[in-house]
Amino acid sequence: MLNNLLRFGLSLDPDAARADDAVRLAAAAEEAGLDYLAVQDHPYQAGHLDSWTWLTHLAARTSRIGLLTDVADLQLRPPAMLAKAALTFSRLHHGRLALGVGGGAFPDGIAAMGGTRRSNSDMVAYTEEAFQVLRPALAGDFVRLHGAHHRIEGYQAGPAPAGPVPVWLGAQGPKMLAVTGGYADGWISPLNIYVKPDEVPAKQKIIDEAARAAGRDPAAISRIYNVIGWIGSDRRAPGLSGDVEQWVDTLADWSTRLGFDTFIFWPVAQPQAQLELFAGEVVPALRKRVSR
């Protein structure tokens, strides 16, 4: 399941009060050669910037690095409009988008903004149907769906895509993991403090089995791990905490044994200094280790 090419990204805090700092961090991440800038999507947080507006701003201030929604809330961003936004973004920014989506983990926040408060099972069914809209819409095809949760009367999607827009699904429970295997181009695991490494093999198995049942190759599904932590031996922090060697050892294990091909770093503090350690020391050593 391990891809030949490892990819690395940095999560940027959408705190409106520190937006200028994050823009400088985005430029530094691109200069350092990282693959993605990741943006979380919790619009019901008053202090958070809107993720799509923020993503567009970051894309305009950079030129090469990929942009990842980590993850867009499908209940507040209905799939036909989300696909329209994604196609537009991809055309304007030359295919730099990876579209991470999720079913919506916080029903109170969703309901507070006018969304429907759904049970967990309804959220899963909503998400599965959403992929039946996203897939043809992102391909620029004609979309019609009369489902239990989505009613698309007949929509010619566009503009024509500049290239494939990968759709990765954030999932944790078995039903959503099965949706991942059946429909998504990749699995975005929640933070390593929520999905611990020893829980990963069982979750990967669900994805693989669902993929095979759908006639898909499990090896074609990317596996993305959101990793929160601190690089250094001078403090204890939530998640992965230790010096550069420990980070390289741990991420190499998570890549070769657990099958992750992409790591998104969420520094707990001092993001500029942590980015320099991650991109300058951890990433090159890890690439060399895994290539052996």
C-alpha cells in the first residue's frame, strides 16, 4: 500500500487575528519544498476565517505548493456548489487543489449556522450520496440524483476541469471508512491524538475491504495522517513529541508499517521554528530512510 513518493504538508491555523503570520508561514513552507498547505473548516468558530476564502488568499500568495481542505464540511458546503468551487479553484490555480471533505463532526455547530442536525447514520448516508454528486460534477459531467438526502434535478457541471481533482475523505468510524473505500481517492485520518497508531491497521482493513467490494484497487487510495506534536527534546506536548531522530523513526514506521503516504504537520507552538525543523531535517531524513 506504500506509495513510492511521500508527501508532506503543514496545517495553517485559520485564526483571523494571526492571518498575516500564517501567510508568512505559507511562503516559508513553499520555499522549504513542502507539498501542501492544509486548511481546516469550522466556520461556526467566530474567530476562524472562512476556509475557501482563506484558501484562495493563500493560493494567490504562493505559486507552487498544493492546497488541501482538511476537511471541508459537506453539510455546510453542499456537494454541487463545493464541486463548482473546486473546479473554479483548480482552473485558476493550475490544479493545485486536493479536496478533502468530511461529513461534519459537530452537529451543534452545523445546526447553529442553519444546517440540518443529523444523526451519525444519517450523516454517513448524506456523505455517501454526496460522493454521487461530487464525482460526476468534478469530472464536468451532467449530474442528476434523486436521493434521500440530495436532489439534483439536472445540472451540467463545469467549467471543464484542468485536471483531476482528488477527493479525500476524513473518516474515523467503520461506516465512514467503508464510504472511503467505496468512493474516495484517499483517507484523511483525524489527528494522531484521536486516531492513535495502534488503531490504524483495523481502520485500513475496513477501507481495503470496502474498496475490493466496490471493484477498486486499495493501493490506489492515498492515506493521509494529520500529525500534531513538537519536534525537540525540551518539552512534552500532545501527540508526537521528541527530537528529530525520534520523528524520523516514528514517521518511517507509520509509513512503512501503517501505510501512510502523506503527513500533515500540526505544530503545537512556535510554528516557524517547528516548520524549519520539520522541512529542513525531518522530511529529507525520512525520505532517505523510506527509500531504502
